[in-house]
Amino acid sequence: MKKVVKFGGSSLANAEQFRKVKEIITADPARVYVVPSAPGKRSSNDEKVTDLLYKSYELSEKGESIDEILGVIKARYDEIIEGLGLDVSLDEEFEIIKTNYSNKAGVAYAASRGEYLNGVLLAKYLGFPFIDAADVICFNEDDSFNAEKTDAKLQTKLREFDKAVIPGFYGSNSDGFIRTFSRGGSDITGSIVAGAINANIYENWTDVSGFMIADPRIVKNPASIKAITYRELRELSYMGATVLHEDAIFPVRKQGIPINIRNTNCPTDEGTLIVENTCRPSEYIITGIAGKKGFVAINIEKDMMNSEIGFGRKVLEAFEKYGISFEHTPSGIDTFSVLVHQPEFEGREQEVLSELHRSVNPDSVELQTDLALIAVVGRGMRSNHGVAASIFVALAKQGINIRMIDQGSSELNIIFGVKNSDYENAIKAVYDVFITNPSDLLKF
Ligand code: ADP
Ligand code: ASP
Ligand code: MG
């Protein structure tokens, strides 16, 4: 039995958290490979070490002094070293970091030092060997992740060590330059290690007792999800439920390795089990709700567009040409809407609009700004009718206007758009009707 365990930033934010982590690891001898994040926030108004590192590199690029900010970062680690009574000094490491900054090692290098240094300390504290992720996690020249090369390197390396600490979030390309995943990417490293060694389970330890049905910052004490499928989870995490990085399921998915989200502060809680498939019915009709603010809908109208071959392609090409990715494309007979991220669109707005006019000659183009998208996800929706109706009645009762609806062909989700200002209330309304007061659900 081999388990890969990843600990998030808040789980390793200070010496007290390091102690909890060691207790968890030593409580089960199967917990052999450990993937740490950089120290996170110690309290709600604290700063994550990763954010400080990004700032420090920005200062260095501008030619400003970085002594103060690197001092703040070093103090975070020194607090851990002293709190645990470790016999280590990071003086030399910080000298190397400073030199590398002045040699323009890059922003990814800077960001990666958070995980690297935390890994060095955690390995020392656990008495485990340290493996630098730069030696085993491989990126291509275009910064994409190279799965085959990584698997081969990891498998060879881990054959040498029964136990090890491998920092999350970064790796290197074939020229030896450090590269990182996107934010929250230590979750991906954990999954890669679990996949490479065919682990029995990938435990992802964080600061909540699993995946909740809705964001706990919006719904007070939401119920947690006991079991969720990879696909449901991907829908939810893509839509903003940030507990686990949206790409973290790919490396374990093929082998069906379950992911267990656990709480470092309540290690006896079972957490959430994320699996390929389950015959366990979900406790409620829906599995989860998530969403994101800040979208704009570009509504294109043209009579008879449905008979114009290539219309949709030409519309999407206008966005592609300016590097704007789209989220959804709800359409009617004579209308075609494209939903995009507002901040991304704002800079190229006029260029995209004139391109649309040139390429599809629409009757009208209308912009709907400040939209939030909410996804209601659940494997149980397929076998229950009236789910959409219940959502819409719940929103109508709260006086919330629905701006757009899109049901995925998988029948795994219903996505709807509301005004940004209705976002929180819409999530609460959906949560209440399915979870708090299911007796209010419409009966058909
Ligand atoms: P870590 O630093 O351990 O990787 P993250 O901050 O990335 O942790 O993820 C955990 C956080 O995700 C929780 O503290 C919570 O605020 C937030 N969150 C958002 N949506 C949900 C959800 N549906 N269930 C649980 N937590 C959620
Ligand atoms: N430390 C990185 C971040 O803050 C990666 C992670 O925590 O997963 O995004
Ligand atoms: Mg995270």
C-alpha cells in the first residue's frame, strides 16, 4: 500500500501546522511520498509566500531593492525553523536566490522557491530524502507539461527512495529553466506523483473537510460531499470551486486512483472521495454548485443565420484571431451568443466587434456585461426530472433574473448566467431549494 500525500499552503503555514502534518504522516506508514506547497496564509489578512515571491521578482525586474521583501519571506521560514528547533540555516539559499534574480532567472523560478524551500524544511523535519522537482517534473519548450518524460524520470528516481519529499508547483524544461503550473498547481504535482507510482490513493490535505456542496464563503456551513466523480469535480473546479486544481485529475484518471480531500486541522474527518465512478447515489439530487463572476455575452443577431454554413466558425474565429477564449455559445434560430471573460475581452473589444461585422455581417451585435455564471452539477440530475424547473422557480422567488441558460449535453450540469450583483443570492437560493429545504422542490 502506497499513498501520496499533498499538503496545501495553509497546512504548512507555520511550525504548528508542520507538527500536525508530521503527525498525519507518521500515523500511517503507507504515506510515503509527500508533496508540499509553499507556506500559505496564517490568518485571513496574511500574505502567501508565493504572492510575496511574485512581488519580489517584479521589484527586481524594475531594478528596485528586494532586500526588504526577501527578508520578510526569509522570516516566514525562520519562524518555522525556530518553532520546530531545526538545525538548518537558509542564509546560503537566499544568497543563491538573490544572485539568480540578478541573472534574470525568471518569474517562474522566483515563484517556485516557495515550494522548494518548504520542501527542504519538511524533508529535514520528517527525516525523509528531498527530491528537487526540477529533476523529475518535466516541461516542454512551449511550457506545456511533458507527461511521458516526467513519468519515466519519477519512476526511476522513486525506485531509489522508499520515502521522499517532492515540492509541488514547479519543474524544469530541457534547457534547465524552472517552469511552474498555474496557481494552485501543487495539486497537479501530487497527482502526477500518484499516477507515476500507481499509488493506491492520492490524499490532498487542505483546510476544509472535503469538497462542500457550495463555496463556504457564500453559504454558511454547507454540507460536504462524500463521494464525487472526476467529471463532476472537473465541472465544479473549472467553475470556481477552487479546493482542487481543475487539471489535477488527469494524471490519476486513467488508472482510476481515488483522490481523498482531507482536513489537516481535523484529520479524523473522512473528507471527500473523488472517484472514476461510483454506484453510491449522491445524497442530494445535485452534487455541487459553483460559479464565477466577470463575464460578458456578445449577442449576435442575423435573420436566417442557421442556414448560413460556417456562421458559427466565422464568429468564433473573430475571437480566436485576438486570442480570446470563449466559455459558452448558447444559440437560438437567429441569434448566437458568445460568453467570454470580461477583463480579457475589454482590451480587444473594438477589434473583435469590427472583425465580426466584416466576417458575418450581422443585423445587430449587443453586449451584455457584468454577468456571473453558475453551474449546478450532479450525476443525479440525469435520472431526476424537473431539476431545471426547480432552479428557475427558486431564482424567480428571489427576484433574480436569468440572463442565459446552457445545459451541457452530458446532462451533468446546468449553467445559467445572472448579473454579477445577484451571484451570491443565486447560489444561496439554489443551495436552499436542493439541500436545506428539499421538501420545497417542485413535484411533477
Ligand atoms: P490549499 O492551500 O490547501 O491548496 P485552497 O485554498 O487551494 O487550499 O483550497 C481550499 C479552499 O477552497 C477552502 O479554504 C475554501 O475557502 C475554498 N472553497 C471554494 N469552494 C469550495 C467548496 N465547494 N468546498 C470547499 N472549499 C471550497
Ligand atoms: N504556492 C502555489 C500557489 O500559491 C501553488 C499551490 O499552492 O498549489 O499558487
Ligand atoms: Mg490549492
